[in-house]
Amino acid sequence: MAQFVRLSSTKGKKMKTILSIDDDPWVLETLRDALGPKGYEVMTTTSPDEAEQILARGKIDLVLLDLGLPGKSGFALYRGCEALKHVP
């Protein structure tokens, strides 16, 4: 299940949204803890299918993708997800 961290952006700037997809909950927690306080909206999931749904729903500014996901690999997710084409 996806988790989100939304903190107030500083000085009225629009928050950038980061989606992290990883099968290791510790990695996801570390990213939320490190990037959330810096003013980023951090979305995390362990599911490639859920990641595709998140990407299809809205604008993501950056994707951090584990290429070695079990089941559907990160490579397969990247190649197969049209919504990833515009995201660094």
C-alpha cells in the first residue's frame, strides 16, 4: 500500500513530488524521513502495479525505482509504463 508524506513547502514554493518504488520498507522509510522534511512530497510503494496507478493519476516530478523488484522487475515497469516517459 502506498504511503505519503506531505509537509508544508517553504516560502510558498510548489512542493515537488517524488515516487519511490522499492521492495525494502527500510529504504522507503529512510527516503520519507530524509526528503519529507526538505519540503518534498514523498510517495512510496512496494508494488509495481500500484506505482503504475499512481503514475497514471498524477504528476510525479521524480521516480526512484528499484530495478531488482521481485515479480515484475523495475526494468519491466520502466519499459512498460507510458506514464514514466516524462519523469526523470
